[in-house]
Amino acid sequence: MKHSNFKKSAGLTMIELVISLFVLTVAVIGVYNGFSIMVVATAQMSDRFTASYLAQEGIEVIRNIRDNNWLKDPKTDWKTGLICGNPPSPCSWQADYTSTGAGLTPYNSSNYLNISPKGFYYYDLSNPNKTKFTREITVTPITDVNGETYILKVAVTVFWDEKATIFNFEKKYGSITTEDYLYNWY
């Protein structure tokens, strides 16, 4: 009788062991999936953070050009180099922190920003170490009833390439836009 109890007990132990391994496997896979989701979400948030800083920097570049126009000569038109045409019309530029009024170039979506060893983003078409970010700076003059421009609307859109992930099944592009208004307050 003792011998049959031993076999029955060993059988239960084997079933318990299989169930325990199944539960442990499910738990490990769940933790792994949760961790991988957090890694993907963190990478996406990092891209959005960088893009928002690049968008704000684009506005600052245009603001600096306006201010430099005043510093060169207070009689200089404050919007020199920022708007297109006569009558003024919206322009789309690409620029970096080294840009001056003459340094603005028309926006080209295939020109990606590079990053310097010091962490500055800049355009250099000869540099193969490009990032995944492009930046379009649109300057729109706002005229009054007399046709005078006293306000510039600056909209900066930063685009970046996104990899296919569990949140984004096909390769898509991310973007973020920020706007500001510059005034002729001088």
C-alpha cells in the first residue's frame, strides 16, 4: 500500500512541476513584453523631445536674424532676408544656429540635420553623419490694411523617420510643429 501511494504522490509532483513551469514561462514572457514596450515608448518620447527642442531652436534662429538686422543698422528693414517676393509671401527655409540673414536656404525635405560632437544640430550636405530630423521654417508676413508688414508668423515643423514598431506597424514619419509671432517693436 505504501508503494502505490508513493507512485501517486510522484505523479502529482510531475503535474505540479509542469503547471509551475507553465506559470513561470507566462510570467517571464509577460515581463519581457512589458519591458520591450517600455523601451519602444522611451525611444519614441526621446524623438519627440528632440524634435520639440529643434522646433523651438528654429524660432530662435529667425528671431536672431531679425535682431541682427536691427543691430547692423536700425534703419535696415527688420524682415530683410526672412520673407519672399513683393508683395511679401510666405517662405519655407532650412536654417541652423549658425545661420544669418544671408544664410537661410530654401527648405529641402531631403536635407537632414547633422549633429556635431558638441551636440549642436546643423546642416552640412557633405557630411554623411546625418540624423533622422529635418526642419522646415515657414515665415509668413501678416500685413495690415495699408499693406505694411508689422508681424511675422513663424511656424517650425520638425519631421523625423520612425522605425516600424508594435505601435507603428508600417514605417511612418513623425512631426511636431510650433508657432510664434515676431513683431517690429524696435
